[in-house]
Amino acid sequence: MHARTRYLGTYAQGLILTVIIITAIIIITAIIITAIIITAIIITAIIITAIIITAIIITAIIIIIIIIIILIVIPALDRVRQHNVPTYLTSPKSPPP
């Protein structure tokens, strides 16, 4: 009788040890998977942020170019156009040829 209870005791200990090991493996696997998912989310957020920042910079550059065109190129074109216009078109007193 003693040998049988001792056998059952070691069997129960082995079973408990197996359950503990399996549980530890499951927990470690869950932690690793969670870490991978969190890392992927962080990397995705960094990439999205970089794309947004790049878009903002490109938009700012385009706006600056448009402002430069409005402030510099258009007045210069007006000056060129005024120089090329014949005087009889601008002054009402002189008759056309």
C-alpha cells in the first residue's frame, strides 16, 4: 500500500510539474507575441508619422514656391509687359499711328 501511494505522489508531482512547465511556456509565448505586436504597432506608427511629416514638408515647400511665384514672378511679368506695351496704348493723348 505504501509503494502505491508513493507512486501516486510522484505521479501527481510529475503532473503538476508538467502543468507548470506548459503554463510557463504558454505565458512566455504570449509575452513574446505581445512584444512582437507592440513592436509592429510602434514601427507602423513611426512610419505613418514619417509619411505625415514628409507630406507636411512637401506641402510647405509647394506653398512657399507658390508664394514666391506670386510675389516675384508675377510683378516681374507685369513690368516686362508694361515695357513692351506701345506708348500710344497707354497714353490717351497720343493718336494711334
